[in-house]
Amino acid sequence: MGRRWSDGRGRLIVHGSPPVTVPLELAASYRARTKGLLGRDSLSGAILLSPANSVHTFRMRIPIDVAYLDRHLRVLTVVTMPPGRLGLPRLRSRHVLESAAGAMAGWGLRAGVRVEVET
């Protein structure tokens, strides 16, 4: 069930009651994944890094929420990372979702929740 996306924009749908739709940036190329959120002061929505199983917050200006997703787009875990940290790799993770700190809780995003990506 390998997913191949291109860099660009889309929507993230968090399946819950009710479903939540969030603006999404897709970072699928090496260059886009490497840049990620570096140098930004804020983020409207979320950014999906794919493929990825770990992230860091070196040179970031803001704390972020990080959700590790498996190949079926089910959330494995959600952590909040302050700037200057190195996240541990998650072996089953195939994609990483990043947003402003605290945003994911507001969307109902937690371990076990499934998300969908619309491009």
C-alpha cells in the first residue's frame, strides 16, 4: 500500500466524530522534506513528510506537534517537540505529520486515529 505524493497542497481529514478537515502541505521530495518547517514562525494547518520515520527541530523557531503515521495512515503516537531536539525514529512509521504545538489535540488527533490525505 505504498503511497506516492508530489510536493504541493492538499487537505488532511482526521476521522473522528465529527471529521475535521485541515489545510495540508505535502513534502514528498528530498528537498521539501529536508526544509520542512525550518525558518518559519508559524504554520497554518499541517505538513506531511513522506516518507519519513523521524524528525528534528534544530534551527526551528517554534515548538511543534509531531504525529508518526503507519503505512495505513493510522497515528502511532503524537509528541510535542520544543526547538533544538532530535526525535527518536519510529520503526513502523512511514509518514510524519507536523503542526503548531497544541493543534493536533484540537483536531482530535491521537494514537489509533486514522487520517486521510486529499490532493
